[in-house]
Amino acid sequence: MDKNLDDIMTQFVDYLLPELTPYQTTMYLLLLRKSLLENGSREIRIGKRTLADFYGKGSRGEKTNYAHISKQLKGLEQNGCISIGDTTQDGTLYIIKFPNEIPIVMKKITSKEEPKIVEDFFTDPEKRRLIFERDKWICYYCGEKVTLDNATLDHLHPQHLGGTHLKENLKTSCLTCNSIKSGMTYEEAAAFILKSIQERRARKNQ
Ligand SMILES: [Zn+2]
């Protein structure tokens, strides 16, 4: 099956089928069969009688009444599945819409594909500040006070390992702790940070 037809069928079954009545479904597939699959065109001019003959096939010779046929076509037009054009002596013109052109389907596809908004608390200065405030301007690693001049944001889970700019992954950090931790995980960096804290305290107490 070619890719295009594959998509049409998938979208038809997943999104359009649940919206149509069984009669509308039959009619839509019939029109698709007579247009796209038969002529490679989405337009078809066909008389009600011919349509009724095909539509009625398999229903044990039961006569399909035209009012019923018209009702299904109208329903499909209201759903945006087809456009109904002019009528000549050769029949009525129908333009069949692909599932991804039908409003109810389009709505479902977009809501499914809507990209998740990833909040970036790292790049935007205003949002960086929110993290500093959340952490009360205290380095997450050594507990020292930081100011706007030396406050940095550390990626708890390092960026090169897939760490995000989400606020859960950002910690207020002093310059010293951040430069020690740099690309390491907290577990890897813990011993180095601890050593640095001890050295800093020793210096202070000298
Ligand atoms: Zn620190």
C-alpha cells in the first residue's frame, strides 16, 4: 500500500470512523472507491441511481430509496467529508475530502500533535531569578549565600546526559560549587564538593 493511502486509511479508522454513522461510513467509502481508487481523482460525477445500485449491493436486492441516499450524502457534507457540486444529466459532482482535510479529523490530529511546551528556566533571566528565589539565594551544594553577581544555575542532572532546563533540574549554585560539579552527576561530584567545602571553611577559620 502506498504511503498516502496508508495514511488515509489509518486516519480514517482512527479519527473519522468514530464520528460517522454506519450509513455515512458506507457512503464515504463507496465514494472513495468510485473516485480515488477507480480514477485516481477525488472528484466524481455520478447519478443517484448508479450510486443507489452500488450502495444497495449486498443488501439482498432491497431497493435503496433515494431519500435515504440523499440523507447520507447531506450528512457527509455537513461533516465536511465531501462537497456536493452541481447536477447535470450525467449526475451530481462530489468532491471527496481526505480524512486529514476534514475539520473533525484535523482537530483530533492537531490536539494529538500539539508539542508539549517545555518551560525553560535556564535561558530566560526572569525565570532564572525565580529559581534563585525558590532556593532563597542559597547554594544547593555548600549552603553559602549567593548574590545576583555570583549566583549560577546548575543542572542537577547534567545537560550532556540529557538534563533539561526544567525548574526541577535546576539548582542555585555558587560559582565554586558549579565549577567543581560542572558535567558530573551529584553522586560523582559529592566527594569533590565536600572536599572544597572543607577547604573553604579551613581558609575562613585561619
Ligand atoms: Zn556552593
